[in-house]
Amino acid sequence: MTPSLALARPPHALFEPARAPGLTRPISLIETARLMRRNPMAILPEALFETTRLSGPYLGRRVHEVSGAAEMKSILQDNVAAWRKSPLILRMLTPILGDSILTAHGESWRRQRMTLQPAFLKRRIDRFVPIMAQAGCDAAQALLGASGPVDVHGVMNDTTFSVIEQALFSDGEGFDRSEVRAAIEVLLEEIGRMRYSDLIPSPEWTPRLMGLGALKARGVFRAAADAQIRRRRALTDPGEDLLGLLLSARDEETGAALSDRDIRDTLMTFIAAGHETTAIALTWALYLISHDEACQDALRAEADAVFGAGQPDAQAVPKLVLARQVIEEAMRLFPPAPILGRRAVADTEICGEPVRKGDVALLAFYCLHRHRALWEHPDHFDPDRWSPQRRPRDRYQFLAFGGGPRACIGAQFALQEAAIVLSLIVSRTRVAPAHGEVEPVMQVTLRPKGGMRLKVEAR
């Protein structure tokens, strides 16, 4: 039987991790801009952890900040056609991700979603378990090889990049991995850099100027991706990695294939979304268990029972129950995308309350996940809340992967990878805190400011 963390521990025995402070007073537009540039988490009102919606004016339009499950469902599912991603997010993402599944709308999005969906069936994801397991072993070795406290965020970035890189390009022939990886890191930094000009309401089509370094990096990635696509198209069998699946994919309704440009933009999106968000989830998970020895012991016992001194295979992964609970709890407390922006493209409503075309909705997943009316001891680390007996029944109470038709297509890939890597690290190491204060900051994803240094030793 797989071990469980069902220890029925009282609240005072649960770790209360770092928390982004909420606003307790109205602030000016200048203060808003300053806080947004430093850390967008700082603009979330403290009241959003208790109420479900706050609305107010902002530069000629109304902004609706929501943190309730019903309000999330109203925007993401019930009235999804009336909402689009905010112009700010599109201006930040489109120059790098192009018209990919993450930025596209309408027929372009539908075509890509329908075509890509089969690539993420469980039987296809299971092919990548050996890659994920080897990455977990390599991560444990890297952590143990450091002298003194180690920045686990950096190691997790290396780990998840290795997984997505091999999942996309299994052979790597004609592919300069180090050059492409360096280019991608520059592009991710460009996406996460907030500018004062970004805070001025502008049309979606307004270009966002990129620095010379980012332009060069985009050129490096696009040239490498285009070369891989041409090489694979010339082969009789494009392969069974993700690139091969993209080349073979067909729209179930029309039979149409993805264009080379679609595939190139999708590759960048998979790397940006699939690598960064999983690394962040693992980083926060290691931070949390470093403060909870009982949880570490239970995780270690689960790993020993499931795969012993070896590595988990596809049949063993579903038995990593506690590991997945820890990952889900880490993503509840620190959702990789803590705030999502939407703009109303038609008159609509949020749970019956009218919304005018042009209004903006800020979906505060961070507040939803710590809402005092939805969660017992919401600010505490309690993986057992994800046990079958306590798991939330409302799908819109937990939105680490978004919700509705546009929910993350790679959610199961990410959860499987994170559970495998976490189990293998804990089976070989013991982690402990290395410093006191940890500040969550939002740079597109929710990261620990300055990295996450932990003490790591062999078990």
C-alpha cells in the first residue's frame, strides 16, 4: 500500500510559508505602476482573500478583480467567447510565441487545439517517463554535488529544460543545444520584464519593442527550429517525440496539418510554458518540504515502496500519490501563473453582474487558492487536503492550469514530470532551509526573488 500523509495534524503543526502581502488601502495610479513594475503581486487587495469580486475604474475603463470559483467559471467557461486575453499579455507574448495555442483566438486557436490534443494522450505521455526519471536522478546528483546551500531553482530549471528538450528533439542531430538554450533563457527574461509603457492601455496590435539581445535570441531559436522541421519533413518517419507528433498531427475534422510556422511557434510555447512552470512548481515544492520533515519522511517511504533503489516506470507513476499531492499543494500556494488578465470584447456579465465591452478582468488565482471561504487553514502547507477524502469537488476552486476550453493542454505531462522528479530527489536526499525570508515575485510566473537556496545532503 502506498504511504499517505493523512496524519491529521493540528494547524499549529503545519508549516505556514511565505505569502505575498495584500493591499489594505487604495493607491494612486503612480503607486500602482511602481508596484506593478516591481512585483505585480503587490497590487492584490487583501479583501480578495475574503470577498469574491472587487470592481473599480482604471484609465477610462472598469477593472474587475475576481477570486471566487463561480466568478472564475463565469469568465473562463460560461461566457468564454466574450473574453480575450488582455492586450498587455498579448503584446508581451506574441513577439516571441507568435500565433501559437497560447496567444491565438477564434478559428486559429480551435484548429491548433484540436490538432495538438492527441499528442497529450496518456499513452503518448508515458513514452517520456524514462526521460523524466533520468532527469530526476541527474537533479539529485547535481543538488548533492554542490558545496554549501544550493539554488534549487537553477537546478530545477536545468532539469525541466532537459526533459522538454529531449521530449521535443529526441535525437538532437544538427542542433546546438547550448546555443538554443541560451537563446531561450534570453527570451524568457524578455517576456518577464515589465515596463512602465506596458501599463498604459493600448490596442492589442500595438507593437512591443524588443531589445537587440532578444531579437538576436529569437532569430537563433527560429533558425534552429526551422532547420529541425525541414530535416524531419525530409525523413520517411518523422519520429515519435513531440516534434514528430506535431509533424504527423492532423485536425480530426478537416484533416489539415500544422504549418511549419505553427509548429515553430508551438515548439517555443511548449518550451516556455512546459519548462518554466514545472521548474517553478518543483522549486516551491522543495521549499515547502524543507520545512516539513514528516512530509519528507512520508515521501521517501512512498518512493522506497514504489521503485526502491531504481527508477519509476509508467506503471509505477500512478502510485506516486503523495508526490502528486505535494505538487498540487505547492501549486495551490504558489500558482505558476498567479494572475490572469482578460478583456471583454462584448457586453457580458460575471455571475449575473453586468460587464461592458472594454472592461478588464483580473483573475487572481493566488487569492482563489488561499481564499478563506474555500479552504481550511488556507495559508498552511497541507498536502493531505488533496487526498481523495478532502480533495476539492469544484473544478474551479483550483486553477493552477487554468480552466475552461483554454485550460493548459500539457497539465498531465507537467504533473507526471513533477511527481517523478520530486520522488527521485527525495529518495536520494534530505533538504533543509538555508535562509529565512522568501519573497514570491511575479515575472510572468511566480518565482522566489533571488532564487531559492536550500541545504541538501544525502539521505
